[in-house]
Amino acid sequence: MDFQDFLQFVPNLIPVELPAIAAHLKMAPKERIESLKNLDFKAENPRIAAVMMLFYPKEEKTHLVLIVRNAYNGVHSSQIAFPGGKYETTDADFEETALRETHEEVGVLPDKIEVIKHFSPMYIPPSNFLVHPFLGISKEELSFYPDVREVADIIELPLSVFLDDEIIIEATLSTSYGNNIVVPAFNIQNHIVWGATAMILSELRDVLKITFAENS
């Protein structure tokens, strides 16, 4: 989709009711579905994080940026994620966390991003994080400068590809839920995107499709 056309839809994204768990369940491993339905994450006293779902123009087409995390000794090693990270007490709010961490991880200054909408929080049991996703846009082409300590690669995903149902697959993985389990996932530029990132992406897809359908 041309970025200028996408911008015409942006104001209509704001009032759309978030599908929340209905969207998350579409991409949830079956081992997690029951726990999602009965989750009281406040009882877990989770750590807080925030991420940025950032759209921007590249060669006049709308793109979404994702990152490939570095390999490390942890549950999210080498996974695909949004730019973002842990809330700090010096942050004014979770939106500031998402902006600060996006700058730290991929080099985009906060004043280049207009934050549009706060999406449904996502609880991640293996790391006990409650993640707050934010939708943001930049109206200019971006250069990314990944933090080599945390980011192995940048994925620039065209919106047209993101909305194509062909990227939704089932993958057999070894995860914190067990070995060789089948999970719903996105195949994005030969990366298997599953778990919390896929579930957040699912809500984003639903909101975009609702907006485009109602305003086309």
C-alpha cells in the first residue's frame, strides 16, 4: 500500500475497538489457550515492558519494522520482536518506554514517531513480562542503526505482505511449552514468528483489516 494512502486511514484506526484476546488466540499455541482465558497476570507481579509497532514509508510503500534479537542465554534468544524493552522508573509512562527503547535499539529518535494508539497488553509467562504495544508512524523514510548488543538484524516488512494470509503457517518448534509442538506462526522473510510477537501482530492485523474494510 502506498504510504500516502495508508496515512488517510490512520485517523480511523484510533476509535476501532481492540479485539484483544479474540485476536491473540488466533496465533496462540494451543498449550497456552486455556491459561490466556483464565489469566490473572496481576497475581504474577510481572515486570513491565513496552514495544513500538512502527509504520513508515520505504520507496513510497508502507512498511513495518521488526528486529531479530541476538542469540543469548535466555528464553527470547534469536527471536523476532518489535523494538522495545523494559520500563524504567525514569520513564514518564509506558509510551515513553516504547519511544526510548526504539531509539536505543534501532536508532529512531522519538521526535520522528507519532504515537497513534495503545494496543492490548500481552503477558509473556516464560519471562514474566507484561508488554504494552503502541502503534506509531513516521512520515519520513528511516535509516536504522541497530544496537549490536541486542539486535542481530532489521526486518522491513511491507504492509501488503503483512496483510497477506499466505504468511500464516503452522510450525513445529521446541519451546518453553515442550519439544516438537505445533504452533501457529507467521513466515516473515523466512523467519518463523510465533508466540507473543505473533499474537500482538494478530491484533494489529485485525485492527488494520477492520479499518480498511470500514473506510474503503
